Amino acid sequence: MARPRTVFVCSGCGADTPRWQGQCPSCGAWNTLSALAEARPKRSSARRPAAAGQTAPLPLASVAAEPEDRAGTGMTEFDRVLGGGLVAGSVTLIGGDPGIGKSTLLLQSAAALAAEMPVLYATGEESVRQVAARATRLVARGAGLQLLAETSVEGILAAAGAANARVLVIDSIQTMACAEVEAAPGAVTQLRECTARLVRHAKETGAAVLLIGHVTKEGVIAGPRVLEHMVDTVLYFESDSGSRYRVIRAVKNRFGAANEIGVFAMDERGLREVRNPSAIFLSRSGEPVPGSVVTVAREGTRQMLIEIQALVDATQAANPRRVAVGYEPNRVAMLLAVLHRHASLALHGHDVFVNVVGGVRLAETAADLAVVAALASSARGMVLPRHLVVFGELGLTGEIRPVPYGEERLREAAKHGFRRALVPQANAPRQPIAELQVRPVARLDEALAALA
């Protein structure tokens, strides 16, 4: 038997190179190459490409566009993130920190799905007895749910075929191994080959496959990013340390809206749905205080009212601190510069802290005006009204730019009892909204004057 050769594989893109380099020549990432013995899988007749002429292209008009066959998971919030339910033949990858609730969510969903169809839950990290004990604690019992403790992909696919499983859960993909690949479980080539086998099984049989993926310290799914391109849906768990609330966000979805979120609360019975997330994120203090303002964020297809807090404090250090939790730190620095230039509010001698309450991470720019309002409120010691909601994008020249779905945001605020709104001039509603006084503004100085 030939001695296995050593190659260096990139953990970011999966490309290999015969010698170590500081930068991956394929994707350009730094310090991602690691040594791996015999990283290439064996060649087999099953992997050879089909002979020419065996398949023929089809005209687009002749292919019937049928609606996707979806199955409910028993959780409305999980169905929302998936785009309306679990699609037959789809492959979903779920990532998150250890202990955040990935296995709990899929075990509860598998038990609910097992009441209507055969479901196979394959675990490579626990024994069947451990999974059964957790199912008892979660009160998750399904007549059609079968458990399998196995790390061989070939064995799992054989068991899924014998059971005619319509849903296959893999916990986790990093523990799976393919016999044709001479590498340890979790290696780049093992991850890529195991995922390819499972994707092929889903497309050929129409079974829905759910994969659990470990995450790195940077918060991304361990292994090459090609895994996220191979699957249909990629979901991430998000949560603050010590919080019992969990947010699932869709970063990729071929069958629904990307950036959709579902909110859950973790208790002794597992994950429980939160139907009205705004009620959680609006748990404000009893008395109005400076530095607190409410904005309306749009996550996927839903509007949520979220509190933004800011603290501005004088510092004696040479380099003031700029800390942002749940918001882009570089954007906070940009907003501080705009605040100084166009509102004459200089905070270069102050520490600045911005926090999005509830563990939510805001990626859209519609919260710019709310962040600036909270900063000005804290710096000036000015208390903003509790029934005020603020949203809008802030430009570098001090203009307040419109944001999408402005009227829907205003109606969501009015539904929760807010009576005043500070919005971009282009987002002023065409028809008055009952019991909501809307103040449109065009410039930053005009917005801060309206808050005074």
C-alpha cells in the first residue's frame, strides 16, 4: 500500500495545496491551511461521470412549475424561518453554539413530523438511550420516530431506505464519515463527501434532510464554506450569553425569504415559541431614562419593535472606547462622525456604548436614526417620550433617507400603543394612521430639534 501523502487543506474553501502557505491561493484567506494525510477520496465507478448522450436538456416551458410539498414541523416559528414548512427533498443546515438548542429543536420537530410520516434521527454524538431520555424530558414522542446511533453515512442511508424515512436528521455532520474517504471524521474532505451523499439522497428520494453543524469560535459553521453552497437552507441560532431566548435566522433559503427569523424561549420542557417577539424586546424600565429609544426593525417578513440603548460617558483615556452590541461597530463610528459634522455634537472625549436589547443583531440601516437619537439623548441627559418610535437611514451628508416598508412599520408601532413617530420625509404615510402622530424629517438637525 502506498504511503499517504500530506497536503494542506483550507478550512474556508476546501482547496488543497502541496505545501503550506500563509494565504490560501484559492480564496485568499490567511492562516486557514492545515496538514491532512491523503486528503483525496478514492475513485470508484459510482463516482465516474455518465457517458455523453445519456441525458438531454429540457425546454423551460415543458417543465411544470409545481408548488413545493411542505410539511409542518409542529412549530409555527420554525415553519416561518423555513419559508412555510419543511420542503420534500430539501437539505437544511443548522448551526449554533454548543448547548444553544440545535438538537432540542430538531428532536421536537422530528417527533411532531413522526406523527404523519416515518422519521429517522441519526446521532453520532450520543447513544440511543441518551436521545430517548431527552425526548422523555421534552415530552416528544412520535410513533413513527426511529433512532439510530451511527457515524457511517452508508449505514445511515441504508437504514433510511429500509425505513422509507421521509425526514432524515443528522446530529451532527462533523461526526459522520464515508468509507471511501481516507480521512478522520470532521476533516474537510469527509464533510464535503458526506454532505454530497446526503444531498444526493434527498434529491433522488424526495426525503427532507436536516443537518446539525458545529460552529467555530468566529460563529460560522465548521468546515469549508462550500457546505453552505451545497445545501438549500442555512439557519443560525443566535443568543446572548445567559439569556433564555433563542433567535433562529435564515441566512440562505431557496424556498423562502432570507434573513427571516424565529424566536423561541428555552425552558425545562425544551424550546417554546414566542409568538409576539416585540413584547420581549420592549420590556423597558419603569421610569423613562435618557439614552433609550424604540425602533421598528424588519426581519424577513415581520416587523418587530426593538429598544436601542446608548450610554455616553466622559473618559480620561487617550483613546475613548466605542462598543456596540447587536449593531455594526463601524457604522456606529460613522454615525458619530455625522453627528459631529451635521449636528455639532462632539463625542470625541467620551466613551460610547450602544446596545440592542434582547440579543437581536440588527443588520439593516433603518435603525440609524434611532441610534443617533439614543446617543443624543444620553449625551444631553434628555429623556425621550415612552410612546415615541424612531426609524430612518442616515446619510453622510446629514440627510434622513427612506427605508423599505415604512407604512407597515408605522402600523406595527400603532398596534403596540405608540402615539408618536419620527420618520424620514419620504416615509410619511399617504393616509393618516389612527392614533399615531407622524413627524416626517429630512435632515439630522431637524430630527434632533423635533426630539428636544
